Amino acid sequence: RKAQRLLYETYAGKMMGVCLRYCKDRETAKDLLHDGFLKVFSHIDDFECKGSFEGWVRRIMVNTALEHVRKQADEGYSQPIEEAYALSDADFGVLERLQASELVAIIQRLPDTYRTVFNLFVVEGYSHKEIAEQMHITESSSRVYLTRAKQLLQNMLASYA
């Protein structure tokens, strides 16, 4: 119990950030964090020391969040996907003026599918093939969702310029 508490206290903050990238509200993120740590504790013997322990915990959290996203999509709770309109010249200098929390809030406004693909590709470093396998979509769909997510983000960031 003491070891579990220490493990939780060490990684909960960072892993909460991971969970928040895949859902829009803090309560759902807390649920995902809890579920993820239950998996960490029950599979701790499976850690093979080939990579960092934090990376292993992060992978469990991402997979837990993806399960949640897939379940919502299967149950029809996913947000409708909006049409994206590209800006010809986005002001990327605005990124320098934004706080990290503001940028996260902007990303959280993306439709669920776009946000998930964006996070997996840009933040987690997944390939389109891996994203397609995880989300049960085609690689080309993954590319389209990423492009549209970037376009929507450009539009949202333009209002901060």
C-alpha cells in the first residue's frame, strides 16, 4: 500500500495531464487516471525494465484514455465532427504569447476524434499506422483528422492574434 501511494504521488500529476488531453472535463480525467493506476498496480509485474518506468505508466494511461474514446464513439457520444476551414496565413507568433494551460484549453475544444488523433500523433509520437490500429480507423482517415485538427487549431489561434 505504501509503495502504491508513493508511486501514485510521484506520477499522478503528469499522468493527469495525459488524461486531460483525451477528455474535456476534469472528472472524466480523474476517472481515467484512477482506472489507469489500477491497471498499473495490477500489471506491475509485467514491466520489463526495457524502457523508462514513467514511459510504461504513460503508455497505460494513453491506452486507458483510448479505450474511453473508443467506447464513447461506439455508444454514439462522440461530438459531431465539424467542417474545418484552413487559414492561408496563420499567426504562429501567438503561440509564444499563450500560456500552456491556454493552449491545452484550445486543444480540448477540438472534436473528440480530431483531438485524439492530434494528441497521439503530435504529443505521443504515434505513427498514422499505430493510430489507425488503436482507433480502428484507416491510416488515411488518421491523416485527414490530423489535417483538420491543425486547420481548426489555426482558426482558433487566429482569434488570439
